[in-house]
Amino acid sequence: MIIGTWIAMGILSVAIVLGLVRVVTAPDNATRAVVGDLVFFSAIGLLVLFGILYGSAAVVDAAMLAALLGILATIALARIITRGRR
């Protein structure tokens, strides 16, 4: 269980690093928004794994709240990029 958690943390860390590189090299705002969401939700995944590893319920609760706010931010950003068109 512990080894699997560390492997998952490593994979998410690599995803974050590659995502940050892609944010810098992205050609347009829509790509930056999608990769920004990838980085944000990968960081939430790291937070959840950290909470599981150390048995902290408060960390997992904070991650759930951050995920909810992240979804709302994604919707708002999509509306801004599309200028409110549906």
C-alpha cells in the first residue's frame, strides 16, 4: 500500500512538471486552460495521497473542497474563453 502510494505520488509529480512545461509552450489560451486544470487536479491528487499516507482526514476534506472550487473555476474559465457563447 505504501509503495503504491509513493509510486502514484511520483506519477502525479511528473504530470505536474510536464504540465507546467506545456503551460509555458502552449500556443493558445484554451490549451493553457486545459493544462492548468491538469496541473491543479494533479496537485489535488497529491494532496489526497498525502492525506491517505499520513491518515489525515482534514487534508482529504481540504482536497475535496479544492476540487469543488477547481470545477467551478474550470467552468468560469471556459465561459471567459468562449466569451459566454454556448
